[in-house]
Amino acid sequence: MTLPAISHTTDPFPGSAADAAVLVIPDPATAHEALDGYPGLSAALEGIGYKGTASASTRVHVPEVSDRPFAVVSAGSAPTAESVRDAVATAVRTLTGFATVSIGFAPGLEQFADAAAEGALLGGYRFDDYRSEKKPQRADSVVLHAPAIGEHALDDARTVADAVALVKDLVNIPAEWQSPAQLAQSAADAVSGTPVEVEILDEAQLSEQGFGGILGVGRGSDRPPRLVRLSYSPANAVRHIALVGKGITFDTGGLSLKPPTGMVGMKFDMAGSATVLATTRAIAQLGLPVRVTAWMCIADNMPSGHATRPGDVLRMLDGQTVEVLNTDAEGRLVMADGLVAASREQPDVIFDVATLTGAIITALGMRHTGVMGEEQAVAEYLVAAETVGEPAWPLPLPEYMEDLLESQIADMINSNMGDRSGGSLFAGLFLQRFVGRTSDAADAPRIPWVHLDIAGSAEHKGSPYGFTEKGPTGAAVRSLIAFARASVKEA
């Protein structure tokens, strides 16, 4: 990954060492007084017809303010931490070719310097490992000019940005160089030097322990599956959060083969596993008193003479049987095993994160994460997502659909081939059957559980905005970290 260095100074803006400068301003149409300290700026912006909508960035020549390349970016008419973060991210992402950039704040916006730090880092991410000719480079260093910034804010911002960047890096790697074994090793490397413990199960251990879902999906590939368990266990933990991530390193659809266009981009299908890895590492690096166990369920979904066939029955980790009608509904099979394994440790809450269904894109588009599960846990997650500005939307798990999961020969089917309506809800109901109980009593409630379908939100295909450009987004990482932080505050 490549992220800029970031620092803070109380020196006057823009700073003599910077190659370029950016001033964060409110909407100039409603905030003339905020620009009084920058002679000529209001007139210059009016002269070029700058409207000042949120995150709108423009270069402007104002020698009275700066004798070097100078840009302004708007935080909108009612600036918030989120709008300042996105404005700074836009500026750093689009202002290329300068090694060092100074970020200044119009009066009243300095209070959002913490958010600006995160925006600068997220917007400065770049991945060009496979380009023979590099694109114009984003800043190597960003300096924030603000009277004060929160204690440890820069370190925290760096940790969060590193987590998002880790997801993007792993998802960007071509499947050719990311087998299940390689992804498992990347996970171990990523947490090396942190208080996170790693256990990797190979195909023999998976077979011995009964992980029938992961094995069933992975047996069509000559690159065998893996399960990675990550554990962060601080002595003063106030809550135990389990994370389960889908890690399909490439999804051809198996014998239910995808069409050629549907296969493009299927290296992204391991984004859920990358998300739980990055979240676990960040929580450990932040030193939050929250216990985390994460399960990366990793397999290659390939067609071959060894592959699972439509109509085959798999026995999952908890003994339940699944008739596989569609081998392209494979994510829920590996996730089922992961949910069972996570449940056995009796965590306080379980999250699963998966690029699970195309149906979620039909329902919510490309930016919102679909959220299902236990009502209170879902509500807590939605609050966390809102605090960091990640779009998420709750969806139901209707009891009347339960009958659709029934199989004539097994405990359930993995896909409702006769009716594709409500496909995301069907998948959520399937996963719910593998969430364990809070005790051994048959009527005990299920462990609080939240299902995050990131099939749309994990990849951006449109025009860049804020810190998001085409490609992997790192969706849900910041929300999950915020959920962990909130758990500490509520304890």
C-alpha cells in the first residue's frame, strides 16, 4: 500500500515547505466572513464561478494568499466532520504531482482537523503495482495547519486508513497470485508484530474437523482451501466480537458456471475476509479493550472433475446438511462453517461480512451495505455506520420465507432456483440457521448476529468521489471499528 505521511503544525498556513496548498472552506455563498482573512480569495472564486458545493475542489490563483499552486475545497453550507473528511480526501486525491501539500482551514473548520487527517490519508491511497508507467503521484506528505488536534488523532487516523488500505491492497491482487494459501499467509504477515494470534487450518485439518462447507466449495480447485482464525484477547476486554469473512479467492461459479462478463472482477469475492482481517488488526493496534475472534473462510470456486455438483449434499460443521442446487451460491456455504465455528466460542455478538448476493445490488445499489440480523445488534451497527459516514440499510429476515429453504432430501437447499425474488433475504435466512444459541437449551435465543452483504458497497464502478475511486472501497471496515469503539464507551 502507499499512503502519504501526515503531520500537524501550528505554523501559519500554507507553510513555506509545501509544494502546494489547499484551503478547506464553507460554501463561499454563505460564508464570506470566513474568507476575510484571505485577501482576494472571495473575488477570485466569484470570478471563476465557483459554486462551493460539498467536496467541490478547484485550483485558483491568489498571490495575496499563496505564491505556490493553490486550491480550495468546500465542506458545504453546513460543514460536519464527515463533509470535511470527504472534502480533504477529494483534494488530496485530485491534486497530483506535488510531494508535499499543506491543508489549511477557514475559521470555524479547525474543529474538524481530526476528520481531515483521516480524509487526507484515505484520499492519498494509491495502488499502481502492476503499471509499467506510473500515474501522476499523489502527495507523499500532508501537513495539517490547525491550532489543535485531538490527542493521538493522527495515529488513530493512520491506523484506520491502514486498515482500509489493507483491504484495497488484498482485493486488488490478481487471483493468479492470491490462492487460499497465499491469502492465509498474507493474513499472518499483516498481523505480525501485533498482539493478534493466528491459526491456519489446511485442507487435511479442515477435513478432520468437519468443515464440509469450505471443503465442498474448494474441492474443484487445485489450490486447496484454508481457514484462518485470528484472535485478539486483551485482559481487560469488555465485549467479545466475532467476525466471519467470506474469502472466495476467485469465483467462477463452479459447475454452475458464470457467463464471461459475470466472471470479470470475481477476484473481489474475498473482500469479506480482507475486511475482518483489517478490522481485527486495527482494533488490536488501537489497543481497544474488546476481544475479537475473526474467521477467514477461504476457498477457490472452480469447475473440474472434482467439483461439487448441483444436487450434491454437503454436511456442514454443525452436522446440518445442505443440498447444493447452485454451486454459484457458494459464499453462504463457506460462511456457514465460519458461523458455526464462531458460535462455539460464545461471543457477545457475531458479524459476518460477505460479497454475498447480486440481489443486494438490485435492492440497494452500489453504495449501501445490506444489514440483516438480530434487531438490537443491527441497530447498534447502523449507528456506528452513520457516525463514520458509511451508507448502510436494514433489511428483514421474514419468517414466511423459511419454507423456501426446505429440501426434499437434506436439511435445506442453498439456493431457491425456482424464484429469485428476495435473493438477499433468502441468503440471510440460510446463514441465520448456522448462528449458535446463547446456551445449550433448545429454546435459548441465538447469539446476537449481524449479516453484512457488501456485494455492492465493496466495489465502486462509477466516478470517483471523496476518498473513493474505481475499485475496492474497504466498505464496513470503519463502521466495524466504530462499533468496537462504541462497545468500549457503553461498557
